[in-house]
Amino acid sequence: MFCTHAEAQAQWIIEGPVPDEITSPVNFNGSVIVGKYNNGTLIIRDGGSISSTRGNIGDGDIGHPSGITGAVTVTGAGSTWTNSQILFIGSINNGALTIENGGAVNSTTGFVGQFDGSTGAVTVTGPGSTWTTNDELNIGEDGTGTLTIAAGGSVSSVSGFIGDGVGSGAVTVTGADANGNASSWTNSDGLHIGYDGTGTLTVENGGAVSSTNGFIGQFEGGTGTATVTGVGSTWTNSEALYIGIYGAGTLTIADGAEMTVGTEGSSGVMIYLANVTGSSGTLNIGAASGSSAAAAGKLNAASLEFGAGTGKLVFNHTNTDYDFSTSIARPSNAAGQGTIEHLAGSTKFSGDSSAFNGTTNISGGTLYVTGSLGGIINALAGGTLAGTGTIGTGSSSITIGNDGRLSPGLDGSVGTLTMTGSLNFASGSTYVVQVSGNSSDTINLTGTVTIASGAALQVSGTATAQSYTILTASSLTGTFSTVDWGGVSGYEVAYNETNGTIRLLRASGSQSAFLTPNQSSVASVMQTGTAPAGLISAVSGQASAQRAEALQQLSGQSHADMNSGLVKINTSVNNTVNARIRAVTSGVAAPTVPVLGYGEEKKTVTDDRFAAFEKKEVPADPDRFAVWANGFGSWGQAGATDGGSSTGMANAGMLAGGDAIITGNLRAGVFGGFSRSYFDDSNSKGNSSNYHAGAYAGTSWDALSFRTGLSYTWYDVNTKRSISALNETVEGKYDASSLNAFGEVSYRIETAHAAFEPFASLAHTHLKTDGFTETGGISALTIGSSTSDTTYTTLGMRASTDVNLGPVTASLRGSLGWLYAFGDLNATRTARFATGSSFSVTGTPLDRNAALVETGADFSLTPSSTLGITYTSQFGKIAQEHGANARLRLQF
């Protein structure tokens, strides 16, 4: 040991072949340098201590030999080295620091592997062994640095940096002492792994790391890798975790370890993956892609967000029931989509990830969605999509690829999987369905399902019900090429393209007696034995085909069909009122509506000499105020669905109203009226008396027009049903009401030969039907009250032109439109017999899409008379409706 300069200010340089040992307190007001010109070794033991301003292990100067090594060991309880300033381990040359058996080192800042070409290594091991820095701790700034914390040792710093500058750093926190005290690294501020160099953090075998924010792959050029593995191993961030901000970051949580992340301020997001374009961030649960699957670790974080870079969430684990409750939030950057890769294991997505708009690829194991998951979902070869939650959004595409599987429910139990978007079964894919007693796996899809040739259906379990609905969708295309019944016998697969339904139906011998959902609902009540005894005996004694027909009649489907008919009455009211508004708001192709105008009463001349000055009679002015009356009527038919018969519909009525100019081009009025409607099918019929009242308004700005109306309708409904199996006729009577609103925007285009009017309209009906009880026999039903909300949008074009037909001038008009309906299209009523449980019955659905056609002509017979003829029709996949109207207007 020797010193240069005065000891109170000098450098204390320790070097030589013999280690210097400190076993008693030494106070030195200067720098302690171990290994500057030659190798040096310092041992502080047996309660010895050094107090210095700065420490440097493995120093050197330009021009002096490289490869110099300095080594310091602080060992034993009470042995300390305290630096009031910085401690360098491997500043320019090579440095090693070992803190063991209760030794302690303190400094303001610590650098391990500081400059390019240097190497620094620190080991803190054993219970009570500590290294404390009051500022940052930098492992591998521009050189190479390693830090190992083991066997209960601990390191404390304000902020930690692993792989700063162009250097590389590696930190391993491993194990615990004999009393179970974890080896630990505690940061009161952030932990930066791969700040802009290469950094690696490994927490294993029960080690513990804590910090406020965590950063992995922070700046461009930075590469950070963190692995938390082993039961009892933890990394806890009290705030957020960033994996790949501008650089490349990877975090792996495996083998029972726990990663805990808190919240970051008002954003509420806990984990960010690949924040900006050009960055990459990967979070592995179990093992990385390309590696063998490993046991999963636990992630404790409420939310995760993908940024604009390349972000991946990888599940490659061996667990059979791993719960992933972290929600994937909607990215703050629209470009943030990210990818979820499920490679092995069984994972339950129990969080709310409906905002996720990236892609999920399941190429191994099973992904159970018990919460929600948005975006594009692909079940690829070897992967299974399952669960009881909600999958997709309106724009989602869900594809079951070749050797991929879709299996609603959970392992060993049936369930319903709700989907939104399009579902596609590719050739070689399999739809796996479990049945259990009266229940089965089901998919409820709001969207379209397409089944390619070569797709398969696999059924397993114990079946007892007459039928099972295993898929419902907005539309259905294709059928499964093969069916593996898996021990289930006596059933067949039924496809209904009209309402997008796939069912398993019980077959009877060579003659299939398929039960529809309505029939199955009644049969279920019969099977319980609680229905009226006469019903059970009458139905059970029939052959299978007749039994299905009896169940259909008993279901009371016509009551649900009536609901659909009552909704459609409002369409006639809307069209009639809208025709009146179009006639006074420059509407193209508006039909003639007879009106009465207002004129002041003619006054008697009081003095013939002043007759020329008397106020004359003012002629009627229908543009100022007018009253009108108009009849309407239609007839049509809805096709048979789900075992029912086709339903005929007709209605006719009259509306009368009055309107006036309110201000400028704004005209408003009120109306009222009455109509009568009729419904019938092969076993039932009904009618309703309908009372209408409402208000309307319309205005125009040059070529642009707006029309709207609001109406309320009271229905007095009477029904009669024939139940041939019991030779009974049951009757019902109930009230209903509806609130209806519509609005339309149009634009008038004039040409030399014709006028055109593109238009868009929106209408909504809220229908309420009262409950009632039928009379007439044991088959009489008690029907519960119901409500429904149905919305119609229409886009179309109207046109009109005038032609001369000899002495008669005619105005020809027509329109074409596309109607799209949504909301409650399938009318449902709840019913029960005098005894037994309630069941649901569904009526013929309203068409989601329909074509609207209207054509007509007004003929000017004389200057004071006009004959108008109008034909309207609506064509849908299920129903068709037609209407005709003739008007004669005479002026006096």
C-alpha cells in the first residue's frame, strides 16, 4: 500500500502482488484506487472499514498498460467501505467488487464497466451484505458490467441503468438466504434496462426487484431483456412498465414468478408495448416464440396497451388453466394494433380486451375467452378458440383455419360464446360441440358465418333433448362436410339459411321428425310432466310427424307473428304522412293528396255605390292552411320459417290531417286516423283495430328538404287459434301500443326532361303488447307482455316526369329504395299453459334487407280534376308486401 501527495488530499493507490487487508477503521479524505498501474487487491474484513471520497477499482490512464485488474472484497458483519462520492468498478481497466457475509458498501453513485473496453463485476451475496447508492447505479455504461445479487444480499439505489451508452450490462438477482430473505435490488425511482445499450435483467429462484417505472429497450439502439422466473421471484413496479419505447424490449415471466405493475397517472394504462414506430416490444408468458414451452409466470397488471411499433404478447406455456386478467386497452395511437400469439398451454382471457384492434393467432393450445377480446382472431393449425365470453367487434374477422378448432364453453362444461363480425370455417377446420342433458355449446353471432367445403362438425356428450341450437347468426352459407357424432346417436344436423341457424335435431327411424325451437320449448314443458295432463296424453299418443305439428300449434307462434305485423302497420302510416309532407316541400314524385284550403267569408255589400271599395272574397289558399284526407292499404305474405306456416297480412285505413305554414318554408300539422289489420295462417287468424294520432313537419332550403313525423298507435287485437290434436279453438284479446318516429332528408335535382330526388330516411318503432290469457280449452296459453324496438334505414332515389298523352297530361313518378332493418327483428313472446313452467316462442322474423319499389301516375283529366294511381311494394327474403291507391281530386 502506498499514497501519493499528502495523505489528507492524496490518492490512495493500492497495487502489488500482496493483498492489502483492512481490519480496523481508516479515514481517508481522498480517492482509494485499487489497481491503476499494476494489479491490486484490497480486503476489508473482521469489522474493518474505510471512509473515502471516491473509490475506483480497475483504474488506468491513457499510455499506461491496459488489462490492469483491481479487486476488492468486503466481508463479514461490520466490515464497510463508505464513499462520499462515486464508486467505479472497472473504470478504464478491469474491476471486481465482492460484498459478502454481511459486509457493506456505500456510495453516492455507482458505475460498473464505465468506459469502452473496461470490465466491471460486482457480487453481493449472503445475509446482511449490502451495497447502497444514494443516486444512480449504472451497470455497463460504455464498457461491460455485471452485477450478481445472491443468497439474501441486497442492493439499493435511486435509479438503475443496465446497458447505458454503447456498453452492455447484466444483472442477476437470485435466491434467498437460509431464513427466506430474498436477494433484492430496490430502486426508489426507475429501472432502465437497455437504456441505449444492451441490458439484461434476470430475477430467479426467489429473487426480488422493485422500482417505480420500468423501461426495457428505452431509446433507439437500446436492447433490453428481462426475465423473471421461478416461484417466489418478483419484479414490482409501483407505476408503469414500458417494453420497447424507442428501442427493442423483451420481458419473459415464467415458472411461477410474479410481475406486478401499478398505474401511471390519469392514463390508467400499466404496460406499454412498442410505443413508437420502429420500436419493438414483446411480453412472453412462459417462453419466447421458437423456444420450448415453459411454465407460466403471473402478471399482475390491470391494463396493457400496444403502441405504433411492433408489439407482441406471446403465450407459450405448459399450464392447463392459466388466467390472464389484464385488459388490453384501445391504443392511444391509431396505428397501435399489435399481435397476440398463443403457441401452447390453456389460457383464459378474463379481462375486458374488447378494445383490442390487432390480430390474435392461436397456433397451439387453447385460448378461452371468458371476458372479451376484439380484433381479428385466427385459430390456426393446432390451435383452439373456446370460452364463454364475447369475441370480436362489428369489423372483426374470426377464422378457424385448416386443423384449427372452435369449441364454445369451457373444458368439460357447455357454454355460449358470443361473437360479433364474420365467422369463417376454412376447409379442414373443426367446430367442436359438447352436449349435456338438455344443454349444448352454442355460438351467438351477430354477423355472417361461412362454412367452406371440407369443414367438420364434432359432437360429444350425452344428449336427451329433442333439439339443440348450436349456432345462430345473421346469415349462414355452407354446411359441414363431415360430422363426428362421438357416441351421440339418433340426431341429424339441420341448417336454416334464412335466420342463420344450425341445430341438432332428433331423428325418428327413417322419417325425420325435426323439432324447431318453438316445438322444443313446448316439448320440454311436456317432458317435465307439469303441463295439463290432457295435453301430455294427446300429444304423446301421436306419431312423430303429427306430434311435431301438434307442438307447433300449441306453441302459440302466431302471437309472436302478430307482433311483427303490428310493427309493419307503422310503415303504411309513415308513407302516407310523408307523401303529404313531400307534396308541400318540393318533393319529387309526390302523389296527389286532395286538400281543402282556407278562404275568408264573402261579405255583403252595404252600399252599392261603394261596392268597388268593399273587401272582396279571398279565394281558398291551400298553401297557407290546408286539410287533407288520404286512404292507404296493403296486402302481403311472410314465408314459413321454423316449422310454422306462411302468414297472410292485410291492412287498410284512412288518415286525415291539417297543416299550415309556421314560418318561412317550415310547415307543420297534425293528423289522426283509423285502420284495420288482418293476419292469418293455416291454424290461426287475428285482426286489430288501430287508432292513429300524430304530428309532422317539413321544410326546404332551395333543393334540400327535411321531413319528419311522430305518431302513436293504439291496437285492439283479437286472435283465434285452432288446435286440431285436441279439437279446440282458443281465443285471445289484448291491447298494444306503439310509438313511431321517422325523418327523411332529400335533395331535388332538376334536368331538362325529369326531376330526381335521392333520399335517406330513418324510422324507429317502439312496440308494447299487454299480457293476456286465452280462453277455450286446456291448450289456452297465458302470454306475457313484451316490448320491442325496431329501426329502419332507407336509401333510395325518386324520379318524375311529365308527358302528354293526347289531350291528357300525365305526371309519371317512381322510386327505388334499399331498406335495412336492425334491432328486435325476431319477435318473442313468453307463454305458459295453466300449469307448468313458462317457455319462449319466436315468430317469423322481419326482413333485415328489403327492396322498396313505388310507381304511379297522375292524370289531368280536366282543368279541375286529377286522377292519381299509385302502386307500392316491398320485397324481402322472408316477406313481400304490396299496396295500391287511387285518388280523384275535383276542384270547385
